[in-house]
Amino acid sequence: MEKHVKYLNPATGIANGESTPYFGIWIPCRVTDRKGNEAYREKLFLITGSRERILANDSVLTERGWVLAYKPIRFSNRWSLEYVKRFLEGNDNPDPNALLAKLIDALRTYVEFPSHQEAIYYALWVVGTYFHHIFQTYPYLYVGGVKRAGKTKVLTLLYCLAFNAVFSNNMSTACIYRLIRNARCTLLIDETEKLSNPERAQEFRAILLAGYKVGQKVYRVEKTRREELVPEAFEIYSPKALANISGIEDVLEDRCKTVFMRRSLNRNIVDREINQEDPIWGELRDELHRFYLGLWREVKREYDHLGELCESGELVNVVRSKGVDTSYLTGREVELWKPILALACFFDSTKFTCSLCSPCSHRSVFWCMTELAIEHARFRQVENMTETGALILLQTLVANIKSDDFYLVKDLRSWVSSQFDEEQKWLTTKWIGNTLRGLGFKEKRRVGTGYEYRLTVQEVSELAKRMQVELPEERKTQTSLDTLADKVQFSRAWLTDPKNLDEEGFADRLSLTDQVGPEAIQALEKEGALQSHPTKVNRIHLVRHGGS
């Protein structure tokens, strides 16, 4: 019976029935030709998690039932031979908690991130570049900001740390195809505005739009040795980071974790240059390589478990149980954040304590990243909706539809037009009609030369809730509760959950200042949260005034 063949990527992967992790490393070897002449040549070896050094030639690999899936690219070793030798001779594994702390410190030494959560995210993203092939998706990074805000510096740090990183703003798409497929590189592109050639920009866009997910391929026509033109498939899944000033299109931004850098006021950080030859980068990459080889199973276990929670809907329930608003955690957002959340769960399992988090926070990497994910998703959703005419139309309907009736399309157009300072050429009665049908309003009738659509208060209200457009009567209570949540450092959902009203310390937490107590009672009463807890209101008053 023919032996089962396992196809291996030359750069990194898992062999032997998903049990043997490896990296492809080029090592100088002394070889003798047929005439007896000796010379040194670099050969590809597979360095495995069991500390084997396997020559990656056809005869050796065939004995194990392995075949290289692609022709190896002579890629500069990112794991130095000195550290590879130490790994093969030793039996130590890196301390994952110390590694993550070092990565966070290294990043914050050179860049002033908008928040401590962003620094943690970037450290986890760097770790994930070594594991990305065991995930189904991997988020892109987009770094924006004005000139001299630190965008290039961020990419330079990623170049020093990420797996097989390549850094260029003038790279051909043919080169990119092969680097991604054959070397599983982390692609770093600075100043993407320079992609001015329309044909090249279109090819590059195709790589970016599909390359965040496993299994996506692009096809190019390649010449064979016989000068025949044949289609060839290229895998384009890999970690990628982009930076520019002008921004990126919405479709691509949906695949990115975005951050907008600000010019730092800390001169120590601004003036600190990154020395790419500093030994610290090699030491950190050594630990990252060993971390993957030694602990990939544990990370994969967390990822698979998180996937099960996502499929069953339990992830949202877990997050909601902590009083966090989950309405923004849509399928795409969860898909992109799952690798980062899985790594966060792993570091929580190793008891990593984030020194950047304040004492009143969860002090959990998972919850730190979950809050960042929701904040990012909320920002994206609000940004997307406010930039679409459909949202403006819906907001107009919410404000103007007071009774169930037929409404002239030209009147609706007039109402929407009043929201703009200048004439909008795209805003026509035809656009209003098409958008109403797209929103689900289909009952219409012809009146003279125009049309009327039947709109009901209930339909408009339900649609507004689905699209998370705030209803007028909710605004005051919403703002009050959000303000209260900020002051007492609880989420709005937690404050309005009746179960939490019976927890010890609830009244004390709402009475931290003389101002919070009255606001708490007023806001919670408007929400109806205190209707079944009249004694709780009295207790809040007593705590505020020193009673018992």
C-alpha cells in the first residue's frame, strides 16, 4: 500500500499527523561533489519541536512520507544559527509570561500607543505571526496618522519581531505571491499611497482582500520551461500590516485592526531610534520560535475551544455575563479577533498579570482584549453607518414618522436633504425609493407623477433597533446611564441587570461621590431597574449620608 504523503510548507508548519511542529532553517553544510571536491553550501533543514534537525532533501523526506509543497525560497534566517544550536542542544522552553512582558516593554520603549490595550494587542499580534497557520483567519493591522506620528516606526518594530517579516513599499506583486506562499512571511507595507500603477494596485488589492483567511488563492499565468503558459495557484493567507496617511477603503478596513497614531510629546520616545542590529531583537525572536515549537498545542487548544464557544453562541453569553455590551460582536468581528482572544486565553491560563492595567480593571488579558474588540467594533459600526445614506434616511424616518400613513417620496427626499449643508447629487427620489425597498418597506402606491410609501411607527422603531439607531425617547436615559457607567467604572449593561442590584457593594459603588448617588437613582429609575427593588433606593440614600 502506498504510504500517505504529507505536503509541508518549506518555512513552517506541523507534520506527522499534526503532531510535529517545525521551522525551515538554512544551514551551511560541507558537501563533496563527484570529483571529490569539497565546498560549503547552504541546505534547508527542518528544526522540529522534538529537537531534530532533518535535512529537507527528497530522499530524507520521502522516507518519512513528507514532500515539500513548494520550492524553498532562500530566506534570510530570522532564527539565528547560534540560537538554533542552543535549542538543539538544550531542553529549556521560554517562560511565556516573561516573553509577553518583554514584547510589551519593547514596543512601548519606542512607540507611544494610544492606550495600554493597544500595546498588549500588538504584542499578542506579534506572537500570533508565529502561529498564524494554525488559525483560520488572521487580522491585518492598519496604522494611520499624520506625518511623523510613528507609523513607520511601528512597522519597523514589527519587522524586528514578527515571523519572516519583509518590509517594503516598492515590492512587485509577483514577489509578494511567492513570499507569502513559499515563506509564509509577515508582509509589512509602508506608504501604500505609492501603489499608483492601476494594474499593480488592483493585483495588490486582490491579495489584501482575500489573504486574511486560510484557503484563499489567486491565480497567475506562469511560463513553464517549455515556454507554455499555465495557470498557477498562489496561497495568499499571511499576517499583514499596512501604514499610510491617506487611509484605506472600507472593504479592506473590515479586515483590519486599525489604530491612528498621534505625535508623541515624550521626547525620550520620539528621539529613540530603532537599531535593527540590536541583539535584543534576535533574543526575542529566539524565544518566539521556541515558544511556538514548545507550546503550539496549548494555543491551538484554546483556539479550538474558543471556536466551539463562538459556534454555539456561548462566547457572547460569557461576555454578556460580565456586564459587557455584546451587540457589536458580529460574525466578522469575532472571526478576526478569535486568534488574538485565543492567545489572550492562553496567557491567562499561565497567570500572566498585566502591569499596565489599573487595579480596578479585570487584570485579565482576555477581558482587556475583549473590551478593546468591542470598542473597535463599536467605532467601526458607527463610522460605517454614519457614512452611508441609508443610515441618514433611517435617522430621518425616526425623527419624522409620528403616525402610520403613506408618505410622499419627494417629501422624504426633502427631509433627508435638510441634513446636508450642500446639495447632494446622489440624493434623488429614485435613490430614496430603492433605499426604502432595501430597508424592507415595500407597500407603495402611485400618486400623480410620484410615489408614496406606507411607513408605520412600529416598523421604523424596530428597524432602528436592528440597525442600532438611537430612538428619541431613549437618548436622555442612555446618555445619563453611560455617564454614570463612566463614573463608577461599571458597564451600562451591568448597572441595569437586576441580579447585580443585590450584590454587596453595589450601593457603596454608586455612592462614591455626592454627585453620583442622585444620578444613579434617577438614571436607574428611568430605566425601570429599581421598580422591584424599592429598598435598594433607600439603602443608596443611607450610604450617601453615612447611615447604616
